Amino acid sequence: MRKILLLITLLFAGSIHSQDLLMQNGTFNQCSGVFYDSGGASGNYGDNENFVITICPDNPGDYVQLDFTQFSTQFNNDFLTIYNGDSTTAPIIGLPYTGGSASGPHLVNATLANTTGCLTIEFTSTATGNGPGWAANISCLTGCQTITPSIETDPLPGTDGVVEIPFGGSVDFTGNAIFGNGDDPGATYSWNFGDGGVGVGQNTNYVFDNNYGIFTVTLTVQDSNPLGCNGTETINVRVLAPFIDVQPNAYTMLELVEDVLIDSECANISNLTWGGQEGISYFHKSGSTFQFEDGVVLYTGIAEDAEGPEDGVDSSQNSGAGDADLFNYIQGLGIDPDLVSYNDATYLEFDFVPLVDNFSFNFLFASDEYGDFQCSFADAFAFFLTDLATNTTTNLAIVPGTGDPVSVLTIRNGAYNGGCGSVNPGYFDKYYGAGGNAPGATAPIDLDGVTVPMTASATVVPNTTYRIKLVIADRNDSAWNSAVFLEGGSFNLGGDLGDDLTIDAGNTVCYGESIVLDTGVSILTHVWYLNGALIPGESGPTLAVTEPGTYTVEIGDGGSCAASDSILIEFYPDPVIEDIKNLFLCNPGAPPYIFDLTSNDDYILGTQANPDAFEIAYFNSQADADNDVNAITTPDSYVGTDGEIIYARIDYPNSPCYQTTSFTLNIIPQPIINPVSDMELCDALSDGVEEFNLEDQTATILGSQSPTDFTVTYYSNFADADAGTGALTSPYQNISNPQPIWVRVEMTNDDGCYNVSANPLFNLILIPL
């Protein structure tokens, strides 16, 4: 019987600890319990042990985790080795562990790379001693959920899915993710910006500083699972170079003229010829600060060499030879006695028919001769316009206000070469060479100096054929190249409505004013639209615009000439002064007298829309208010005098739209309550009540005080009169006989300035019949 009881006891004890696992040889599937050395919870492990145990998860796709709470073996004699897999051929996690807790394992789990989810543990001990061993809680990690990240950006990606920003620009990134098992508040968001920069957080702003090109930005979203489960998403950011982009194969020569320079179906271009082809190209400003968005460059070398940065003299050559027209013109002016020849001449020449009486286009000049040779050596260029009916030729490439052709000799700044003085320095823009006013490393072009944009123009006869030749060449050699840049779309032959007129651009007018749109083309038919809807009755070249919107005009001759142009029109909000109040100080005592001028702000703004869009200021004179100068700096605590006039101005910032008005500052004594007689009425019905017209007393109470500036109210007790609450309504029916009445007199626009009768000012009395 005793043996049976002992067996039952042993079986019961074993069932209590059936989830615990001792170090031994074998493979076990479990995700709970405690993993001990061979000595169990309280004993030491044995000598000369050499065990290999594999612990696998209960469910496929899970991962075993061991959390060691105790560890102690003979240092450098007894070793525990953990393998990331189901055998000792798997990679070792860490190093073989030996010694105390500090050098032992802590939290160890199978990794995602381990497809079995198992951990294999090997333990060896020597014959010379043993120790307490270890205890580790066994658990299993659930396999990874699906994580699908997404990226939002400001600015938004283009149609190609790429975010485009200028050189030195920044992007706001927002990371989101869909988690297969539901939201995970503990998830982390990590960013790699593709240029060496990193960041963390769901929202981040990153400046792509001093880098350009296409960068792949990677978002990694990792959930709170210790396995390190994550998902990734990428987006490309194109940081535009700080240099112009010259694209010699983007357009044919005819397309350069018709689609880039002129961009009009009614241009009527013919007889196009060119020379120095390698020096002619389309360009785009890309991410640079160049003055033109795009256009055509004529360069006395290979056009692509005009791209920045400015890194030294360029003397490339193209297939152009000399140019007799340019040579004869400059020689005829007698301004260059040492001129021998022109080389690398680059030109475009074509016939056209203007539709209006003024022809113009925008250009700027740049040269490597700026600095070193701006005192004596000048490559030349010209825009020769010829009236084929009269055979008269004029050079349009002249310094504004002069008859001098544009060159380094006629536009220069002496600050960049002390050998000669400045000439027309107002038309010189930047010098990218050593000691210049702009850095060469980020110069948009590879030329030392550049002028400001200028406009070439001429009066022409509409519907008449003209020929223009745009030509530039190196003087006497092929070194120190020069270029002329022609702004795309600026060749105005008629029918162009011009740039958008918007609030942001600062080029529009106040609401209520009129803007006249003019195609300048009176010889063609016109159809006008507002926001895509036909404007009835408008068929001429001009249109008076008083409402915002997108205006479109279609012009044509009923044949091959059919063109259209659109313009966005906005108006500045027109501020209005809805009301204004004179300001009063009531019995203020001795000066200084402090007025809060801003108490008029709400009256001025009134109910007009978008009040925050306007600015209000106060001035001491009408002239200052009109010119918006010398505004009162502390309008909320202004030291004023009695009778002083203050001028208020409301305007829409950075616009010509404003209104002004004025008001006075007044210092007055406390309102006066003049005495009045009691009000008496006959008690007609002998019922003790009658209606009294209290306001019959107002004029006498005010005396000489203006009823416009002061208000009189009546009360049945002093407390109400002093608080300004519970005023009696006139006509008023008495409730006693006699009934005392208290009076309050206050400023109409300042309820803080008042006087109250300390005692009843008069009584309501009924006389019995």
C-alpha cells in the first residue's frame, strides 16, 4: 500500500511541473514552462555533460523565445551555445555563454530568417566541477503580420510619380501603414532619404541640402513584435540641379522657333536658316535661379558647355565660321578698330509676319570675357530686323536708352576689373568669377558674367513680312566664349494676353477696378470665354474685365491661322471702413490721457469677409495715412489730447488697395444728471396704476448734453441703475404710489462712462379723482 501511495505522489508532482523542461537530448514542441539545466529548479547541473536540445513552437509560423532569468556556469569551463534553428548547423546566436549573469544570455528568440522557428541549445561541462545552471521562461512569438506602408508628400508627386523640388529644397513626408492585425500604436517609422540622411517619426521634413539628382526615399514601418516585423515603401525625389539644363536634341530648328520662341499658330514663319548648329539649343532653368524659365541659347561654342557651374574659361568651338553681316555692322560703327574677324558665329534667321504694330522679345547676354577682358575685348551679337518691303535693317540688341550694341564693353561693372570704369552698371547682374557677387559653384551657367534681362523691340507694320537674324560670334579668336539667351514664348507677334494677374504675383488691381485685356490683333476674329463659358457680344481684340476668373480668347482668320491664349485674373480684396467712433475718456483726472485706438478696429472691419486679410493702422496726419508712413507704434496705449484728430487706414497688404477715415479723441467730465420734477398723473380708474412716459424726462435730465452722445435709462432701484441692468421700458406702469425712480446717464459708445443718481431722481405719483 505504501508503494502505491508513493507512486501516486510522484505522478502528481510530475504533473505539476509537466511544462518545465530540463536540459537533455531531444526535440520538444512547447511554448510555455521553464527551461532549466539538468539539475532543475534547485539543483546543479552535472559533470561531463554534453547535451543538445531543440525547442520548437507548437504552431508552425511561430518563433520560440527564451527569457533567461538566472545563469551561472563555471567560467571558461562550462559553455551554453544557442543556435538559430533546429540543429547545431544553424547560425550561433551571440557567443557561447559562460560565467555569471552579466556574461550570460538574456532574451533570445528565433529570428525571421529562421523558417523553423526553433532554437537549438547545446551544453557542455567538464569533470572538475559544476554550478547552479540556468532558468529561462519559454514562450512563442506570433509570426509577422502583413504591414503595408504608404508615403504622402508635400509637394505632391508629378504624373511620373516623382516628387520634384528645387536645389536646396525640402519635402514634408508623412508615413502611414495598414497592419494586417489592426493598428499598432507601438509601431516605429524610420526613413532613409537616399542621400545619406535618415530620420524617424511618422511625420518629418527633410532638406536635400547641397545634393541634386534622383534620390530613393525608403520608409520602413516596424511593428511592436520582438521579431522585428516590418514593411517598406519607397518614393523617388528629384532634386533639380542648380544649373540650367541644355537639351540640344529636344527640338528641331523649326520647332525651336515656332514652338519655343514664338509659340503661336499664327506666326507664319518661313525661310528658316541657321549656322553654328552645335551652339544652338533649347534650355530649361531646371532647379537653378536663372532668370528665364526656358528658351533658346545661341553660344559661340558647344551649347551644352553653357551649363553651370562656372568652373573656368570655356573655349569650345562649333562649326560656325565668320558672319559678314555682324562684321560689317560693328566695323561700320567704328567702335572696334582692332577687329580682324569673327569666329564660331552662331545664328538663327527667318521671315515672319507680325499681327500687331509692336514686335518684341526678351533676352540676356553672358560672357567669359567679363572680368578678365571686359575693358578691351568684346565678342559681339546682334538682332538684325529687316523690313523686306523697304530693305531697311535695324539692330535691336542695344543697351536700353542708347544706340550702343550690347557687349562687355557697353555693360560692365568696374568692381570686377579695376582697369576700367563701369559702363551702364545697372544692366549688369552677376559676376560668378573669383571675388564676384555670386558663387561660381552654384552658378546656373558656365560663364563669368551675365546681364539683367532686357527687351528687344521695334515698331512694325502688321501683316507685313520681316526678316530677323539672331547672331553671336567670338571676336578675333575662338576663346572665352559668349552666349545670348532668348526667353521662350517672349517673341510677341500678337495675340498674347500676357502673364497671369494674381494676388501672389502682386501684379493685379483692386476689386472694383477694371483690367483691359488686349490681343493687339485687330485684323483677326475673336471669341472670348470666362471659365470656359462664352462671353456674349465680345468679338473684338479688347475685353474689359471686372470679375475674377480664367479668360480665354480664340483668334483666327478663318483659315490656317487659329490660336488661343488664356489668362488667370484675380483682384485684390478691396477693404472698406464700415464704421468709426470718436473716442472718449470719462473724467480721467490729470494727464497723460491714454487712449486705446484699436477699440475702433472692430467698427472699421464690420462684417466684411476675411477680416484677417486686412491690416489696420493709425496715423497723426492724412498724408501719413495715405502714404502708409509713420504709423502710431503703440495704438493700444496712445497718449492723446482733447480734440486731437486721429487718421485710420485699412489696407490689403502689399497692394494699392486702402481706405482712410478720421475720428477725434475727447476728454469729458462725468455725465451730469440734472434735476427734474416728479411725474404726476390722475388715477383715472381709481385702480392705483397708470402708464408713465419716462422719456419725457430725458431732455431735462441731459440739459445741454447731446442726446447723440449720451443715453438716459430709468430703474426701480439703485443696484440695477449702477449695474446698468433691468432698465424700465417706457411707457412704464407704476407698481406703487408714489414710486421712486433712479436714473443712469452714460456715454453712447462707452458704457464705462456713466453717472447714476444716488437717490431717486423723481417719483411717479398718482392723484386720486
